[in-house]
Amino acid sequence: VQLQAFGGGLVQPGGSLRLSCAASGSIFSRNAMAWFRQAPGKQRDFVAGIATGGSTNYADSVKGRFTISRDNAKNTVYLQMNSLKPEDTAVYYCAASPLGLITSELRREKNYDYWGQGTLVTVSS
């Protein structure tokens, strides 16, 4: 599976962005997908994940502001980010798991074998 993430950019606090991640390969519908992010000088953290059946899991810091979704027909996973804050500034990575994960397993970085190249989101006035 190859992943291509895009949609990052500069946005003011309170604004919105939608990230997209296009996956190659015919097994996309059987992959759990997720978004992680890495802020400068910090470790990479889980943001949101979506299982093959559509169940989702979110980091507490983005719950209620971010929404992950997937379109299996387009082999694409999305991250809609609303009410953005400066602390959301980071490089965002999409990831795919070779497994059909249950909801509680979506947060674990070790469950993901495939990673996109990252797209930078900067929240600043």
C-alpha cells in the first residue's frame, strides 16, 4: 500500500482544513486507517483512526473538532479539522494497517505498517 497525503497549509486559529490521503492498492477497504501528527521537537502522536467497519477513535485533544472518514470507492481517507488551534500545528501523517483493527487498537502506532509522506499544517495568525 502506498499513501499520498495532501491538503495541509496555513490557517488562522478557528479556521478549518481538510486533509486527504489517497491509497494505492486494491485492499484499501480491508485496511484500518489513521492520522498521526508530529509537532516540532515532539514525538509522533495519534490523532484519529477509522476501522474497516467505520468505527472511529480520536485523541482527546481533537475530539469534537476533528472528524475522520473514508471513501472506499475512492481509496481515500479524510481528516476534517475545525476550530483549529495553534497547538494543532504539526506535520500530519496518514497510516494504513494490514489488519482489520478493533476500535481500541486504532491508537497504537505499532499496528500501522504503511505511512504517507506527511503534510504540514500551520495554525497561526
